[in-house]
Amino acid sequence: MDRIRRKSQSHRWRVLGLLVLGAWAFAPPVRGSQPAKPPEPTPPANPANPAIDMPGYLRAAGLAAEHRESRRLSEQEFMARQREPGVVVLDARSREAYDLLHVAGAISLPFPDIAIDSLNRTIPDRSTTILIYCNNNFANAPEPFPTKMPSASLNLSTYIALWSYGYRNIYELGPLVDLADSRLAFQSSAAPSAERP
């Protein structure tokens, strides 16, 4: 009887072992027990592009902002400088807006077209006195001078761009002037220059 009991116990242990082994073999994998998958490749956080320099832009913007503070002109000062020999009045608005109406004598160089070659052709001498104005200088003329957000004013981007290209004699029309009250002369591509009262 002892032998039967031992044989029966041995049989139970084998069955129990087989049950445990079977349960382990068919059980869903336990988290962390699987071999680790190789990590997914991650794209670089900042793809390299030596032709785009945000830190350089921010440095230039800071320097240009300091320089600009003493270079903002009243309408009268702008008109006086405009008459000086060799001065360039630069209109960086779209060509369409320029054609509708612009300050008499201004040249058109739309902001997206400001580049090394276009500046070398248009204003080759970096010491040239440049006068700039933008949409946000003229009120009540939404077609030729549509208003932009103050922080997106074209004068700001134009000033920074010119500064970045090495121009230092930049002056900006400062005030917001009602177009009907402006003393500046304006012209369109279809009409000759007309003096404003």
C-alpha cells in the first residue's frame, strides 16, 4: 500500500508539473518578459540647414531694433530726406499694392524678393540712405495699404532684413497718417505723380 501511495503521489506531481508547464507555455506574455524591441528611429529634433539661422536672425533683430529707435522719421523729416541726392525710397509691399498707389519716386522690391542678388542690383552701395514705409503707415486706404497686425508690420521685417544684409543708413516713416491728410506725394503705375494737399 505504501508503494501505491508513493506511485500515486509521484503521478500527481507529474500531472501538476505538466499542468504548470502547459499553463506557462500557453499563457499570454507577462509585460517585461518579452525580449525588448529595438527602439524606433527618431527623426532629429532640428534638421540641419546651414541656410537658415534663427539665432543669427534674433541677434540681427535685436541690433536692428536698437538702431531703429533713432531712425524713425516724422512725415516732414521723411519728405526732407527724400529730396537728398542718392536717397532710395524702398517700397517692400507686394507689386500689386505698389502699382495701386505708392510714395512718388519709391522703387518696388517686394519683401519676398529681398535677397543677395536683388539687393546687389537695386541698392549695390551698402552706405546708401534708404527710406522705408509700409501698409501700417497709412490709414483709411485699405486697398493699397491694407493694415497688418502691429507686430507683423512690414517696416519691422524690412528693417531687420536690410540690417542683416549690411545696410546701416535706414530710416523709417514713423507715424500712422490718414492718407487723405498726408503731405507726401503719391502715384500709381497708371497715373502720374500727384501732390497731396
